[in-house]
Amino acid sequence: MLKKMIKPFDIVIIGFLFLFSFLPMYIFSTQVYSSDGKSSVYAVIQQDAKMLRKINLSTAEDQTFTIKKGAKYNIIQIQNKQIRIKEDNSPDQIGVRMGWKNEAGEQIVCLPHRLLITLESEKPHSNDDLIIPN
């Protein structure tokens, strides 16, 4: 009975839709988010939507520093061109469990402390991208 319901062209359509469903993954995976030697990765640290620090991870020395707001604190560690929240006093510890991040496009979030660490890429400007009108 199932063979009567499925036509040969239905299999082609299902196969096409299956392959087409992987298109967004391919597009986003081929975008340049990571450091390719020509771009620098910056860690932008924000709390309450205010930028506290912008650190170039490509050139930053290994360091550990604390961000405090009242009784809330986050200990942030930079090591080997990576960044993480080493310790905080939030109840769920999600920011700590997010681990090391080192590629542009990644984020570390500590919602109870309203802390956001975003990794961004900044490519150097070249004359190849310059359009000069006649």
C-alpha cells in the first residue's frame, strides 16, 4: 500500500530537499570567522551593555583579572591566545562551563552578572577592497 502512495518523482524531491537542508550549514561554515593569520581576534568585554575592555587576543600576554560589580565578581583568564571565565560567584556557573574561546564569532555569557564576552575579527585593510570611481 505504501508503494502506491510514493511516486518515483517524490523520491527525487525528498532527496533534493534533504541535500538543500544542509545549505545553511555550508554557508555559515565557509564564512571567515577564525583567525587566518591576516586578521586579529579581539575580545570585547561588556557588562550592562557598556564596554569595559577590548583586548587583542593575538598579541595579549597571559593574564588574569577580576571584574567586580557589588558583591558579584568574574575572574577572567587569558592564556595562549584564548579567553575564559575562570571563576565567578553566580549560582549556575554557565559562564565558567563555557570554557576557552579563541575564534571570532564565539561568545561567553554570564547572565546573572550581565557580563558578555564577544570575540570579533578585525581584518587589516588592503587596497584590493578599495573601489575607485572613474
